[in-house]
Amino acid sequence: TGNIVKWQSSTDNFASNSVDIANTSTSQTYTNLTQTTTYRAVIKSGACPEVNSGGATVTVNSINPGVISKGALNPGPDCAPLNPNPLQSATDATVPPTATLTYSWEQSIDGELTWQPAAGTTTSTPAYKTFNPDPMNVTTSLRRVTTSVLNGVSCTAYSNVLNYVVYPLPVVASILPGAPITQNVCVNSQLTLTNATTGGVWSSSDVSMATVSGGIVTGVSAGTVTISYTVTDVNGCFKAANRTVHIIALPVITASATSVCVGSTLNLTPTTGGTWVSSDASIATVTNAGLVTSLVPGNVTFTFTDAITGCSSTTGTITVNPN
């Protein structure tokens, strides 16, 4: 028994430091503690010397959230999608020895006004201290959240923020004509494509099959190519609109002779599947079955058009000789 003459506090359980508190009441309040602190009352009874009460320890669930850093492969800025590669734990978080520590990660895409769980993959233990974000299509901020649970009390602290500047890709219109999606062009023929976006560059995935210049596609050999229109902006970011083009082989034709006398006939193949046309029907006529009839002396060619593909082949010059 006796009277409280003061209170004392200590951050090392009174092993080496003690701070007097001018309080003679039977209770002591505490606020804004940053480290574990022990309190005791100093009591005096009559002429007896002062004695100390037992200590009451307030354990502070203090957290140092540590420091995170960018991976070396792509710190940005870069074009979308920016792949930042794994973020590093430059300094791990620290919590009281008996506390349970866990990490989580958050991202913001509105200049740190709001935060959401980050999209990506945690890559290490303990408790996921490093993180591999998903590729980013917009400028994104990332931070690590450290949670410490001590005596059933959960506390949270946030690391520094890493900002990744992502440049959007340019907007590119679709290649026209828009339908059908796959266009056809015959070998040695041309197809005109257009794009409403200015400043782009046309290219072919295989110039041995088709070339393109100013949107004009020229068939070279049979096959399938991708024709691209690529726009690059001031940040060096680029985006392409693509169109698949089938290059159709020309029909294979033959002639039974390269010259014929007036009044005689010769045969052309194929004899079905299309139409034959004479370059000068006054010199020689031809049926769709490939039968050529010579009329007067002169030079003439014949063109066969495939009924399915629409591609045409022309014979070499055939000479009609006088009798």
C-alpha cells in the first residue's frame, strides 16, 4: 500500500533506460508507441523508501516494410505490353520476432488514387516477398504490402512505390476492303488494298509470293502471305493491321502447234473448266473446248480463264500461214 508518486516507462524492460512520467493517478495511458514499451508505477508509503510495481508491457506490432526495386531487364518506359520481369526485394520487411509476416502486392493504374490486388505471380518465399507482374498495357504503379500478425492483432505497412511508364500502341484502321477477310489475287495480277490511317508502311510476309507497294499487291507465285500496314508513333511504338492474301496459280495451258495453215485447226488444253478467247477472231477463232480454226494469215494468241479461280493464262504467239 502507499501512494503513487510517479510512473516510469522503458523500452528495454528497465535494463538500462527509464523515463519518469509525471502522473500520480492509478492508471497510465499510452498513445503513438513506435516500439515495445514497459510501464511501472513508483510507490511510496510513509517513511518507507520508494518501491516499483510490477511492469506492464505494451508490445508494439512494429513493421519495417522494406524496399522493393525493379528488375534489370525492362524498367521502362516501354511500349505496351511492357513486361517488367520480376520485382526484387532490395530490403526484406522486418516485424517483431514472434509475429507472423506475410506479403501481398498491389497495383494502381490511376496515379496511385486507388489500389487493387496486382496481377502477376509471386516468385519466392518466405510469404512471396518478390513478384513477377503480368505484362502492362497502361502506366502502372506497384507496391508491396507487409502484414504482421502479433497476439491476434494484424497490422499493415506499405513499401516504396515503383512506377512503370507504358506508352500505348498507335491506333490503326482496318485494311480495306473489309470483306472477305481473305483476299485472292492471281499470279502476275494486282489487288489494291487501302488503310485510312496515315503514315504507315506496307509489307509482305513473303516477297517471293507477293509484293506490295502503296497498297497494291502483286502476285508472284502461288501461296498464302500476310500483307501488313504498320504505323509507328513518336515513341517508337508500332502496331500493324494485317490481311491474308491467297496468291492463285495460273492455269496450265498447252497448244498442239505454234503455227497452222489457213483453214486448218489445232488444239489447246485445257478443254474444260473455263473459257478460251482469241486475241483476233478475224485471224483465228477458238471454242471453249480449245479447238482453234485458222481463217486468214497473221499472228494470234489465245487466253484461257479458269471458271473457278478467275485466273487467266495466254499462249505464246501462234502464226497462221497462207496456203
